[in-house]
Amino acid sequence: MSRPGYEADRFRVVLMDWPGGSTRVLTESWDRSASSIVWAADGKTIYADANNVGQHSLFAIDVATGKVRCLVEKGRVTSPQPTGDRIVCRICHHQSPVELYSFARDGCDRRQLTNVNADKLSIVRMGESEQFSFPGWNDETVYAYVVKPVDFDPEKKYPVAFLIHGGPQGSFGNDFHYRWNPQTYAGAGYAAVMVDFHGSTGYGQSFTDSIRGDWGGKPLVDLQKGLAAALERYPWMDGDRVSALGASFGGYMVNWIAGQWPDRFRCLVNHDGNLDERMAYFDTEELWFPEWDHQGTPWNNAEGYEKHNPINHVDKWKTPMLVIHGARDYRVVDTQGISTFTALQRLGIPSKMLYFPDENHWVLKPRNSIQWHETVIEWLDRWTKP
């Protein structure tokens, strides 16, 4: 990275003569942020994986010229390892957990090497996923995913779970994971909608950078336009029965939505989200993060913390909200969640709090995860189903 203090700066691949030699930036013209990198056996190619327009793709970088080719585009492709004349890697996507695959060095001749999840997948139904784009903030192209309910019937109307990713410099993407998995909601009879708003990764560094100083601006516009685009594109979605859910920045955005978009959603779910951006500076363990995103400290740039601060708009709240927090969360401390719940209770807004004494910024223990999902689905069902 080239900008100190910026966790979402672009990773460039740099070559260095060893030991103590000169350096050469190999990927200056490649507008993606390399994740894992590995040399080919002949030393002529570096393989890298990176977020890429809602995917996490595998690329080959020519060491002599810096030219980049996409070898495997779809899904989440990680941990490439050259072996002989092939490349072995991990791949997951919306319909499958991670399995091992191999490819020829040109990305062709795909072979699945493992099927360790076959027994479990045989008794699980998956919803179909589809990516679409729409004109977002300033009419710039923004991408989103829809995952259909598992019992999909185009003649029926389905409630919507509107998922908001964290980061904010992150992406939901085409992957399979064990916390915010859209199949959870598809399996419960919901259409899942996920917008990669301005600030998301994999769409070029300027797109990622654009959220700096504008947490509640461009992303909110993208979410509003993205939901409208999804409802227009998919008439089987019931626009009168929509819930919004998010964690970390997504939890912050839920609190921001509660004051800026109070009449849109049947209910909200806020996991580990800030209520007061100003106070959050003083109690987080990650000071360099707000200093970059809010462009300074609260005492030398108070406006940067206040202009999109949810606590300033609590008087407009009216939407029922489930609040979830972990006692060991030092990124967004638990008093932020407790304060959110206090405001909801004092305003007389239907609300509930789920508190995990043994979890941090994530819910990592299996039994806690089951309770998390059961509580969230019950909350959505309460407000969106007869």
C-alpha cells in the first residue's frame, strides 16, 4: 500500500532484487487489489486473487511486462498453488461452500478435486443467485446480487431481506460463508438483496476511495436506488414487506437509515453498529480507521464526525429494530449497541436486544451462531409475514 493509515488502499505487487536491491511496482496499471500471491515454477508468472466486480477472481501477472490476465472469473477463488502444469485453488460461490479445484495454467480444463460437502448439500436447498447493475449515485454504475427464495414461484410475492455489508470498504460478493450468508434468508422464504454501494471493493480504487468523508451520502443513495431497481426488475418481490439488516458499517447504516429513511422498512436489524460516530472515536481500538474515513480527529474536524452521525437524528426513528452486540467487541464497543437499544426503548419503538457476553465483533461460536440466526429470522418473520 502507498497511503499510510488507510486500511483499504490498493495492494500493489512490488518486485525487489534480494537482498537489498531496487524495487519495481509490477501492477501500477492494474486497478485491483491483490490478495494472496504465488510464483509460478518458472518464475515468469505471478498468480494472484482479488475482488473483481462482485467476484473474487484468479489472475495471472506477467513478471516481465506487468500484463494481467483473468484466468478464473466467477465465484470466490482463493489460495492458488501451482503444481506441475496445473493450478490448485479453493472455490466457493453462493450455491457451494469451499471445494478444491484444479485448472490448466491458462484457466481452462476445470476439474473439481474434492466434494467434502456432498452429504450435507444433498439435504439442503439453495436459492438461485443473479447479479445486476443499476445507475447509482451520480448515475454511476453500481452492482448488486439477488438470491431467490428456495421455494421460488414467479407467481408468488416474497418478502425481502435487504442485506448491507460492513467494512465499509468490503463486498458481499459471490461467496459462501457462515455468518452473513444470503442462503439463510432464501431458505426462510425471503428474497435476499445485496448492494455493493460506493466504497465497496473490487470496482476500482477510486470507487473504494469515494466513501471517505461521505459515510451517509453516496452509500445511502446507492442503497435507495438499488432497492428500487431490484423491486422494479423482480416483480415477485413484495415492496411492502422489506427488512434491512447490517453489521459493523452495515449496523451503522441501519441506524443512519432509521433517521434518514424511516418509512421504508417493516423492521431493522443492527449488529455491532455505531450510534454516535463522535464517541466511537474515543472507544474503538482502531483509531487510524476513523481518522482516515472521517478525515481527522473529532477535535480538529468535528464536522467530519457529525454530518452523518446517526445520534443526531434519533428523534426521527420509528421502525422496529433488533439490536445485537458482543461484549468483547472492541472495534464497535457494546455501549454503542446498548445506547441504540436505550433510545429505541425510550422512544417506545418495538425493539429487542440480543447480547453475547462471549463474542467479539463477530459471532464465531456455533451455538451462538444458531441463536443469532434463529433470533434474526424470528424478528423478520414477526414484521413481514402474516
